Amino acid sequence: MADYGVRRLKAKLGYTNIAYNLLPKTFTFAQLEGLYAAILGRPLDRRNFRRRILGMGLLRELPVKRRGRHRPAALYRFARRLPQVIEML
């Protein structure tokens, strides 16, 4: 049953914006990329992934940054937290 759930999740990442259910309301791009890589079970081409995701207009960059020991990270949120059919990966 768990294997079936993972297969369905992998499949849905390819044609929906289901990731909005799996992340907090605000997140960094690295968190989004890590989510996709973990579910798909493979590393992603970072530049291509960023270009495609931002080009779809699914995310809105917030005016605040997450601060830490490293360079401040931009925070994002999903433009719509509703299910959508899209061409993802």
C-alpha cells in the first residue's frame, strides 16, 4: 500500500502542483527542490528546475529573507494553494 502511495505521488508531481500540500506556507527554493528530489529519488538539474518552476508562475517571492549562518535565502509561497493540472517535469 505504501509503495502504491509513493508511485502515485511521483506520478502526480509530473502533472500537478501537489507539492503545495507537502511544504509549509513559506519555504525556500532549496526546500522545494529537496522535496522533488526526495520524492523522485534522483538529483535534479538545479538551474533547469529553477527556470521551469519560476517560469510557470506557481510561486511568489516574498519580500522577506530567511537569515542564518549562510547567505540569506529568499522565501517563497505558492501563488495558489489549490490543486492545478500543470506540465511539471
